[in-house]
Amino acid sequence: MRPTLNILSDALISDILDEAKRILAELGMEIRGQTLKERLLDHGLKTTKDGKRILFTADVVKAAIASAPKSFTLFNRDGEPHADIGGYNVHYVPGSSGLKIQDHRTGETRLANSTDFIEYARICDGMEHIAYLATAFSTNKDIESQVSDAWRLYMCLTTSKKPVVTGAFTEHGVKRMVDMLQLFRRDRAELIEKPYSIFTITATGNFRFGEDSCQNLLDCVEAGVPVEIVPVTLMGLIAPVTLVGALVFHCVDVLTGITMAQIIRPGAPVLFGGAPATFHMKAASSPMAAVEALHLNVAYVAIAKSMGLPTQAYMALSDGKFLDAQGGGETFSSAMLAALAGINSVSGPGMLDFVLTFSLPKLVYDNEVCGQCLHFVRDIQPLGDLPTQTLVDDLMRNNHLITSEHTLEHWPKELYMTDPVIDRANRETWEETGSLSLRDRANAEVEERLASYMPIETDLEVDTAMRELVAAGFEKQEHLPELPPPAEVPPPKPVLGRRGRAGRRRAI
């Protein structure tokens, strides 16, 4: 048996879906992408009297849900199965909307460059509990914005063989990025058969899909690339402040995306996703780690699971500015909820500050958080401990169980052993090794992982072709940014403990 959450009754789920379908049939959705709108009309969908909104009848939505795959497999760069997306399988992946990087060497929060991104990708490649990469933050400091989406993807594809979650920044950005992905497959048919990436499609809100989202959805689905439909449902601002009302609005957006994808290409893989937040009535901010937003996440996932659809959510993140008590608490609580809910693709590790800032120390900390959450939701079953008489006898005979055959057999899998970023030492050992704070330990772990990164080889012709695809989109820039080889990663600065001694990279 697997630990799970149960937060909505079947009857309430049915009522929410019925209301969402009613809105789609009566109010409809504004589809601002003209090409996609024409495809929907050619399929037989109708518009409102003014012609501005597309109406999605209940039977069309029902057919789309039936057509959408209940699960699919992501493959790595070599075409090997990597992650099964569906059921209660949980995969953590960094968030992918950062605008800045928090420099762990200086403490400065600033615009990121390509060296920052390469360091991120190298670290993420070795994350044991981060299933695949994301194009986590922008690098507009040294690359033109209209091609920065493809440049981020290039850096991921040449740094790690793991799949990647990404998205296009412009209306016509998908084609270039799909062409890059296809360089690692025999042809388009094999890219469809062995998908290598998931693209994010953002619903605009206010019951409309913008031009960029419409064209990106159309291009991805036609190319066979799986997509996640991610509405930014703002409770109290553009969605009801109450949970059930917000769920209805959220479902309207996602069901629209799923239906359009299935009309474009029946059987297209689509994740029922989201990035909800609340509107803070005093600070005028939009916290994604607010407890109400987390409630909305796990609730819409329950609705998606009632339909058997794969799921995505922005969780395992923090709205705080640093890796501190707020950062750790918000991340662990939301990561655990995501694991219990069985969210298939959890976007968020490494993210701070309303998903605007990425932090490498937080990523290595989050890797451990995710590992513990995955450990918690393992199937619960007897492991030679029912009946317990043998264990009772061992305890009575030896006054401990540390050397019993049962302990020696099971402790390596039953007891989760954290990396040194998590403090498990007694106080004396902690003091002897420098009295390192969480930030000290996380910074040291970043440097150690950078030093241990093992480069992967990319065929020179493939590498050249990808670089040419990026450079072809330049407007003024003449050269792609220079990327540092692993040996040229800047050396770490000494980490000082409270006693003023240089801290060690790993606590013993």
C-alpha cells in the first residue's frame, strides 16, 4: 500500500467538472492564435454570436479526455526509457521560470549568464532525486532574448543525457527547439515514439489563450512533443478566492488545453498541470507556497486522477529570498504534499522568490528533501517483520538489534542516508568540523558536485547543427557565448565556520 491523500469526494469532483464543462460550452474560450482557431473551427466547433470565443461542448471535451493518454514514457538522449509519467509515479524537476540567479559565491542576486546555467546543468545532471532537467532560468545577460529559449535547451542537451522540461519564449520558438531535439533521434517518427522533452504551455487566464501559447501548443502537438497545460490560477485576483471556485476556473483552462491538443492530434501526451498562487491582499504579491495554493494543487491533481490523466504542479519551492527556515519549511511541506498526491512531474526544486530566482545551494538542499519525500511514499509492506518473534528474541538476547540479521539485511534500503547538506551529526562532531550552517554546507556541496561532474560527449556535427540553429535567430549578436569547460569552473572560496576556521566540504 502506498501513502496517499484524499481531499475531495467523488461527488464534489463530479460537480466541479460539470461546472467547468458548462462554462466551456456556454461562455467558451478566447483563442487568440488565428491558426489554431481555424483548426478548431474546421473540426466543427462553434463560436459565440460575436465570433470572439470558441465553444467547447461537453461531448467534445469528453472525447478529448478519452483520447488523451493515461501515461507515457520520457526517454533520455540516447533513446533509453527514463521516466514513466502517469499513475502515482512522482518525479521532481527544477522550476523553469527563473529570471535571476542567486550567486552562491557572492550572495548577490543578479541576472544570470551562460556560465551560471552550465553550472546548474552540471549539478542537476548528478542529482539523485531530481528525475530530469528543466531550462531553469533565463540567461539574457549574454544572449539575445528571442533565442535564449533555444540556447538554454542547447546547454541542457550537451551537458546531460536526462530529459528536459522547457518551453518557447516566442510565438514561433518551438520549431527551432524541436529541430534541436530531433538531432538526437533518427527522424520525426522516432521523436514521437521516444519523446525527449516536455514543453510548458501557459494558459493566459481570464478564459483565454494568447497568441504565443496557441502557436506553441499547435507546433508541439504536431511535432509529437508532450505538453503540460499550466494555468497561473491567482486565487482572489483572476480566480475565485475559494477553493472550489478556483478549481472550476483552473479546470476550464486545463480542459481547454487538453481538448485542443487532442483535436490537433488524437493521442497527444498532455499533462494536467498548473502553477497556482494566492493574491496576498496586504503585500500585493502572489505566493505560490501559500497553503491555499498548495491545497489547490493537490485538489486539481485529485480531479485529474479521477480522469486518469498525467499530472504536473509547481511545488517543492519557496517564496522566500534565501535558503533559510522559510525556504526549507515551504519546500519540504509542499514536496511532501506532492509526493503524497502522486504528482507525476513536480516543478520547483531550486526556486525562490515567487519562482523568479534560482539558487544552486537550494537545489542541492531540495535534492535531499525530494529524496526523503520519495522515501516516505514507498509501498508499505511486511519485510520479514510479521510475525516479530525472531526480532523479539534477538532484542531480549542482545539488548539491541543493530547486529541482527534482519537489521543488516534491510537497513540499507529502509534508512535514508542524507548527504552532508542535511545536518545529522551530534553537536561535538558538528563543532569539530567547523560549526557549518545550512548555507555553508549547501555551498560546499555545490562546489563538490561541480568538481565531480563527468562531461558527456556530443557528436560534433550534431553540436554544430544545434549552434547554427540558435545563431540563425540572431538579430544583432554575432557570436554565441563562450562556455567554460569543467576544469575551468571557478574555485570555491573558503567557507568559514563560527570559530573562524575554514570549513570542510563534507561534515563527517
